[in-house]
Amino acid sequence: MGYLTINGILMTYSEYKDQCDKYKWRGLLEFLDIHREQKDKHRERRDLHWGEEMEYILFQFNEKDHKLQLTDKAFDLIHEFNDQYKEAEISLHPEFGNWMAEAVPSQPYGAYEDLENLLTCFEKINTR
């Protein structure tokens, strides 16, 4: 997320506070465009390294009202996942609120005791 500017000059809050709804609406439209474009694409799993993470925003679908809503059950879902998948390559952790979860590698770099293996991960990072 960046700062709001006009012609490269940083806007103050008092300069854009009356337009907050417009920026929120544009952000929502951008999110929906990205979601529509990406929702059916499959991505190959790749190794996660220490410091890398995937953040998830958790929603629930209300069948009765046909509405998608943020859930407030992340903490319970995180514990349920971690208990059920103890041998998984990732573990979930709480993120910003009770509507977010973060996936991090269960064993960063694959092993702690093999120094050569550990250093190859840094080589991969430098070549990105």
C-alpha cells in the first residue's frame, strides 16, 4: 500500500479525507478485478523459506442472505488446522485480526543442522 499523491506531492489527511469513500470503492473494485482474474488459476507449490509467508483473509458465505462476510473465527480455525495437520509443511498463526491467518513453513529451509542446505536458500533469494 502506498501513499496518496497528486503530481508526486504527498497528500495530507485533511486534503483527502472527504474522498475516503471514493478510495475505498476503487480499492474494492481493484480487489474484485484481481480476484476474478486469479480465482481459477492453479499455482505450483514452491518451498517456503524463513521469513516468507502467505496471509489469508478468512470469509464465510451466508447462504440465507447470499453475502460474503469476514469471519471472526480465525483463532479457532488456526488451532483446528494445526491440530489436524501436525505433519504439514506449513503451520498457521494469527495475523492482524481474528479474520486473518498467516501460513509459515513448519521447518524453514527444510533442516536447521545442514549448513550447506541452509546457504542454498540464500542463493535462491539472491537470484530472484
